[in-house]
Amino acid sequence: MASPPVTLVDTQRWFQRAVLDPGGPSDSIDEVLTRSEELSARQRLDVYRRGYRLRLLETMRGLHPALRVLLGPDLFDDFALDYLDAYPSRSYTLFQLDARFTDHLATRRPDRDLPGGRREGWVDVIVDLARYERAFAEVYDDPGPATAPFLRVLRVCAPVHTYHATVRHGLPAEPPALGPDPVHLALSRRDYAVVTNELEPDAYRLLSSPLAEGRPPRS
């Protein structure tokens, strides 16, 4: 059994770990926290843990409104909570909360071990919609003063951008349909609004090249 914290700093660090870690502390609770007339020390701690977890979940819902509609509220929450357990928040800003969400969805896909041609297309739509929503948030909140920092280019498997726009406007939306060819997108910001344009493949290759990002071409 771990020793209870002694100093104020130790107590603050203990409480932070107790709230942040998915499993919570296994011991020392009764030695650090007091019980109330109605709740045990662990139950009092769980009030903070549930509140913090709900705050993170609400943030994930706000960052991925279209994906939540596509999956349904319950399934989205399951995916989001699984992600939060796998990658507990360690940043001072909630903007970074979903930074690894797309990768998490990709590694959790049930057909991840199959060759690319045998994978389920609807899973690709889910992953690409999450990726688009992350890029959308990055462009919207990018603090850079120049044009380049506001630009993101993506290649996605379906028109997830139109689905996202329809959901954000509160309108009924049909799920994005896979087409024979990928969709190339450029996201930029104009007058504090995110603008998404479809690109021709050549334009996408140009904008996503090392030269467009200010890097030297590969030899």
C-alpha cells in the first residue's frame, strides 16, 4: 500500500492523479479525504472524477458533431470514452484533447489486419470524418498571422465535408457515400470562418508537396 501524501504539493499531485487516471486510486483515499454524512471518501472523490470525465466527453462531442450524428450518441460516447481511457488528457488546453482520436479509431478498426482492398469502406468514412473534423478545428483556431498556417489539405474517401457542413447547419444529412475516387480538400480560414474547397488531384499534389510547406524537395 502506498504511503499517503504528506505535504500540500504531494496532496495536490495525489488528487490530480486520482482525478485523471481512468481507474482512480486504489488506496490512501480514506487517509487523504474525509467522508461526509452521506458519502464515503471514495464516493466523494468519484463526484470529481465523473464531473471531469463528463467535461472531457462534452468536449469530444463538441469537436466531432458530425461524427456523433453519423454514429449515434451512444456509440460515439463509447468510442470517445475508450479513447479518453487510452489517452488521458495531459495538456493544459482542451483543444489538444482529440489530437490522437483519428489514429485511435484507425488502430481500433475491426478489419485493421486485413489488406487495404478487403477493408470495410464504412470504417474509412468514420476515420476520415474524424480526421476532417480535427483539421476543421485546427484551421478555425490556428493563431498564425500568415496564410500558410491556416491551410490544411486532405485526401478523404468520401465527401465528408458536405456531410459535416449539413450537420453543423442543423439539417438532415445522408451518410457520406463512397465514390470511385478519393476527394481532395483544402481547408482555409477567411474572416474567421473555415472555408473548404474541393481540389483537382494535381492541385492537391502541389499544395501537399514539400515546397508548399516550405520544405526542400526530396532528392
